[in-house]
Amino acid sequence: MKRFSATQNFTVLSDLMRLFSDADEIVYRSFCDLEPDEIATLCRDARRLASHVRLRNPGRKMTDIVRDYGVSVRREEWETPGILFFAECEMSPPLIRLNTGTISALAGLMRLWAPESDLHWFSDETISEVATAHELSHILDPARSPKTRELHAHAFAREATGLPFSPLLYDDLLQRMSKGSEPFRR
Ligand SMILES: [Zn+2]
């Protein structure tokens, strides 16, 4: 199974965006060892759940929607040595913690690197929305197996927010950032 790594040749942002803009069923083949039918099932489940959430809440922000599910959202900044992540959730009581340090670090970097036409997808607000949706999927579907949990949450977040690429792109960019080198050229 081939895997992408941060050190591979995807040095141009537009190449990365094209790669992660494929359907999740295609993107995920490079990120896990699941069989295609298992990937298809988890993507279908995630999209169905996200569609329900969107249909019930047209035009509303995820950070508002989650409150209807009894989930509080807290914005704070914390560091975990060696790992960068956007958010985490707690179950009882349901709470989503958005890591403002990581979110604004990525948004700040992308203001330098992303073309004007794509900046919206890398704003503080959009990254926060996607991270909130990701954590909501963990809260709505807590019994999911460790093997499919993260991919399900990414597919849910993509569908729930209308992001035109897989949120795995954000993780890829974070990895590049954490390596401390110039992540890519335009
Ligand atoms: Zn997660």
C-alpha cells in the first residue's frame, strides 16, 4: 500500500490541493490499509450523518450547530510536545476544545502561501468550522472502531462544511509546518 509522506514531492500547493480534492474514496486508499468496500462504507456513513446535520441547519455555522447537540465549544491555546492538532473533544459533558494556536498558525502560514482565490479555505474561521465538525462526528458516533474513526470524522467534516478537499490536507500542511522547513512553493 503506497502512502504519502510529508517528505515526498508534493512541493506545490496546487498539486497538494488537487491530490486532496479527489473523492474521499480515492484519497483514503493512500492513507489506510482498509479494503475499498470498507472505505466506501465509512464514507457513505459519514456523508449520510453529515447530510442530516446540514439539512436540519441550513446556513448555520458548525460552531453554533454543535450547541444544539448539547456540546460546548471552548477556544484555547495549548501545546502537546511533538504533535500539532486543531482540536479535541470530551464526552461527559460534551465539549470541543479548539486549539487557537494551531489554527491561527496554519491560517497565518497560508496567508503567505495560498493564492487569493483559495484563501477562504484556509482562514481561521473555516479551519475552526472543519475542526468543530470533525470533533462533532466523534461525539455523535462514539462507538466507531479506532481503525475507521479518524477517516470517518474527516469525511463527515468535509461534507458538513462543504470543504472542496479532504481535511487531511490540513493535517499534511501541519506536518510540513512542524518540520520547520519551508513547506512548499507556489
Ligand atoms: Zn479525530
